[in-house]
Amino acid sequence: MSILHLLLLLLSLLCTTLAVSITQHNGIKQIYPTKQNGRQWTFTQPKDPYFDPRQTIVKQSDGSYQNTEPQTRLEIHTKANDVMWRDVELTGYFKVNKKTGDKMPQLVLYARGGRHTTKGGGCDGTSIKGYYNFPGDLFFKKEVWHTGGYTARLSNKHYGQIINKWVGLKMVMYNTAPQNVKMELYVDRNATNNWVKEIEFEDHPGQVKGKEHKAECKNPITKRERAQDATIYYGGPIAAFRADDIIFQFKDLNVREICAGTCDQVQQKGCEGFPDSCHK
Ligand SMILES: *[C@@H]1O[C@H](CO)[C@@H](O)[C@H](O)[C@H]1NC(C)=O
């Protein structure tokens, strides 16, 4: 073999390695690498033991799916022996076909909590959420409990709305210190796999308060009272793609445990600390 052939072989090996490390499902670029032995979920079809769309979703001729009810919660659950969703990159492509109301048409990607119901005082309903609303603002919110524990918008940016066209959204969250949480929201504006970080925010204890306090809600790790300005630095059993007041198509949904920030091994499993959110 000539030197040239050897170089070409090495180059192609290098390219293969790079391609593996920078793309996730369907060739979509990943922002952060997958955590070692990390958990990963990719949407393939509605009958999936981890997936609960909580409504009928209908396959379209292009292979994507469309919701049938404008209030949509596409949930990815955790079973007893699975690690909960903490340091994650949520990815999806969305095409909004119509608004069904003006109350709060929006797409929301979130994790770090359980069921968002009033059961158990709403204590399982924590979350870190990335929003893309209509008329086109991007922002985050932290939810310390459901429903009164929302913060105001964090890192609000007017981006402009995209309707009747595919757009990619990625919500990323990870810990940068034991109780500090970084949030990043990326948009692939033209659905060309060209991801741009549009907003970011780093939360630390004491920085932002939820609107109301609820003393009965405990921190799922320390079991002590959850402060009104606490960070949501722990994992939760449910990651979700949410929509309100819109009929939309979606495809390429993926949730991946990533190595970013502290990149420590997450020990929380199943529904520990989230008693009302267990998934059988
Ligand atoms: C999207 O497409 C428009 C029109 O072709 C182009 O000007 C713009 O740079 C593209 N933006 C991104 C983020 O790919």
C-alpha cells in the first residue's frame, strides 16, 4: 500500500468516527455527545412502552405525525430501573399548520419533572421548559411546582414566527455545578440541519423565584422543603414535547442523556422522589 492510500484510509476512518460522534438519529446533528452508557429515546411509532402521547396522533403521507387535540403532551416516561431524565438534549422537527386559539399558541420542550397534575399538591410537576410561542418569542421557564410555581420568562428573545414550514427545535439542560442548571435553546430555522443557539440561561439557587411558594413540596433528593427560588437540579421521570392551541406535524423526536457541564453519572432511578409519576 502506498503512503497515499494509507493516508486516505486514515482520513476515511477519522471521518467515520467524526460522523458517528456528531450525529444522532436520522443524521441530525447533536450539540453535545451522549453520556457514556447514556439513555436515549427516539420516536418511531405511537405504540412504544415508553411513549404516551395522551391523545390520538395520526400518521401523515410524509411519515410525520399530526396531533388531533390542540393541547398536546407527548411524554417519554421512565421505568423503575431506568435513569431519570436530567442532563438531556431534546430534539424535534415541527410544522405548525394552524392556530386553534389565541390564548397561548406555543411549542414547549421540557424535562426534570413528573406528572403535571394537582395530585399530591402538584409537587411532582417540576420542570425546566424551553418555549417557542406565537407570535414568535423564545424563552425559558422554571417550574418549582405545578401550577403556581412558574417563574417569569427567562432570556426572552423575539425571533419571529414560522408557520406552514418545518422548523427544528432543541432544548438542552445540564448541571454546571451540583445545584446550577444551564439551559440552551437551538433552532434549525430552515430545517437544513443548521442549528443555531438562540438563547441560554444559567440558574443558581436564590436567583429566580417561582410566583408562589408551596411549603408541602419537598426536594426529591434531600426530602427537605423545596425553596421558592430553588433550582431544579435533579432529574425527573418525564421528558415531553408539548403544544397548546395549535395543530402541528412532528417528526424525528429524540431525547438523549448528554455529557455536558459536570457530566457526572446520574444516580436517580425510576420515580424516586416523584411518587405520583410512576410508569408501569
Ligand atoms: C434560512 O434560509 C434563508 C433563505 O434561504 C437564508 O437567508 C438564511 O441564512 C437561512 N438561515 C439559516 C439559519 O439556515
